[in-house]
Amino acid sequence: MVVAPVLEARQQLSRVLARFRSEGTDAEPMILGSHRAPEAVLLSYARYRALVDELEELREFKERYRADAVAIASVRLEGQEPDMFSHSLSHRVIEGELSDADELGELDRHFGHPRSHR
């Protein structure tokens, strides 16, 4: 990791921005600092957006995973164990392939328990 002094970054800013424009998300960030200690990072807007989008996806995944863990714990507290079908549906919800409502519908169809969804 090369840390560029702020003065050098100022002098190269036009070139760095041109590189960011041409390379987009593949452009290497520029690390700024003094005395070789990193203090800030310049990165292309395309890379910034990609990182923000990925972070949001990870947050959503974490929330789905947490909700699934709570649901499984609730079932186990009732003295039951989810079957493989239920686990496979939960996995699809965690992965974002299936909504909670769709999961409930699949469970209703599988177990033959029609629910009244209000």
C-alpha cells in the first residue's frame, strides 16, 4: 500500500480523476496521508457506488438471516424442529430469492394449512 502525501495528491488530482473516469470500478483508490500513515482514500464514484450497494445487500442479508434465526428459535422453543422443506424455504428467504409472504404461502401449500392473510 502506497500512501501519497497530500501535496502529491493535489498535483496529480487531474490525472487521478481521468484514471477514475476511464477505469471506473476497476480504478485503484489513491491513499492519502502524511509520514506514510494512511488518513484518507480517494476512489472513483463508480467504485464508491458499487461498495455502497454491496454494503446494503450485506445489511439486508444480515437482517434476513437474523429474522430466520429468531423464527427457528421460536419453533424450537415450542418443542419442534423445522423439517428440511422448511429449512430450504428459509435458505431461499435469506438469499433474497423468496419473500416472507411467499414462504408462508409455500408452507401453507406444503402442509395443507390455508391461512387467512389479512
